Amino acid sequence: MTPNEPPSDQDSAPPHDPARRHFVALSAAAGLAATTRVGQAGSNVVEQDVTVTTPDGSCDAAFFHPASGAHPGVLIWPDIFGLRPAFRDMGRRLASEGYAVLVPNPFYRTASGPVVDNVSAFNFQTDFAKLKPYTAPLAEVRAVESDARAYVGFLDSQAAVHKSRKLGVQGYCFGGPLTFRTAAIAASRIGAAATFHGGGLVTDKPDSPHLLAPKIKAKLYIAIAANDDQRQPEAKDALREAFAAAKVSADIEVYPRAQHGWCVPDMPPQPNGDSTYSKPDAEQAWKKLLALYRSALG
């Protein structure tokens, strides 16, 4: 479920270029909804339900940031189940570490989030086809490009985001390729990018996400599940080769005990009934994420 064409990096356009003006216009169009919650669970984090205006409509999203000051912005691409409580918790936690975090509903063209009521009870064998209407629009590279620019533009329009510091982007499962594409589309703004159990990062197609390496300027962390590595053992080598050739810093790590989806608490269990979520491995991945952001975003 990856987009079909590599994007061009119009983000490298000079400040007075029409493409840059369009990018800034998208920033100005991003809007805040009325719902705001401060101090969730005793923390000093502001939570806002927001609307991000894109060329294709209005995207429902959640925005989290510390209650005062300006901070590095981060975009989180959720997994294939989209915006839901598990990813709101993730955005809240990251904001408590000193970041301004946008978590969009990537499926806004089809439905508001959450698109699945009970993710933990989802059956991939019988229910997977139900997700196709939500994911299908993002098979079009134009949709990914415009969404990524709008989300980056939203962050850059917020007082809580420190404009002189680079942005981060992270993605899970389905969001892995979208993370690569965002880092390529907005290369001059994205300073760090991370993927966790990303699906389809390396394919045999000419638009494979890993081939975007020459367009990416961010520092990367790529965390791979053990069963994904077993299914595609050559992927990690292709990623290392692509980023090394592009002279892009990329830390690529296989988690030997973790299964696809291990970072997200509400993921359905494995077919044998074992838990997919692995708290020890998820916490290790979280530490690596924070180390990446602190080194690349400040």
C-alpha cells in the first residue's frame, strides 16, 4: 500500500518561487478546531482537536504541545488503523518530552477517525479488505505529496512550533513509506525521520520508497520487526546501501524478538494468540526515537 510515484522535491524552491508561495499558503489555511484540553493527567501538555486544510478537503487531526514556549515540530503518520486513542497517547507522550506534535487522520478523504472501533479485535484474515476504501486514495502520489505539504505547513503555522528548528517525522507500518516520502518532499524542513515496523519500504518497483534516499536530508532511524526481516531479509541491506550511497545518516536495526506492530499497544494479537505489542521493545524504540530527535532537532 505504497504510493506509485516518487515525488519531486519542490520544497527546495527559493523563497520567492511560486511553489514556495503555495506551500506557505497551505500553512496559512491550516485551522484549529475549538476543542482544547490542557493538563491531561496532570501533565503540562495542551491537546487540541484540529482541522488541517488540504487541496482535497479537511483533515481531522490532533495537535499536542507543551503549554508554553516554542518547540520542534513532529508529524506522526499512524499505522493502517489511523488516528485513534493509541496514537493520541503517543502524541501526548511525545509532547511531554518537549515537542509540538501533529497526528493526522490519513484517511480523512473517506471517513473521520477512528475508522476502526476496536483495533485489538480486528481480524486481518477476514477483515483486511475493509481497510481498502481508506487506504486506496493514498496509492496516488499526488495525494501523499499534498497531504505531507499541508501537515508540514500546519506545523510551521503554529506558535508552539519553533520555526528555526527542523521538523521530525515518524511512521508506523503503513506510515513507514509515507515517512520516507514526507522526508523527501519537504527535505529542507525535515531534520529527522523514523520508521517502526514500516511496510513496503523496499519493493522491486521503480517507485520503491528506498529509492528516495538521494532526495532525503534528514537523519534516519529505521526499526524492523523480526518477522518482517524473515519475510524480506534483503530489505535491510537495500536500505543500508541506498542511504550510504546518498550519504544520508541512517541507523537501521532489526528487533530480534519483536513482531510487526510491536510499538502500538492496541494491535491485534498474533495468529497464535501471543501479544503483538511488546512493551520492552517498544520502550527501547521510544528511547531511540528520542535520541534521534535530540540529536537532530535539539
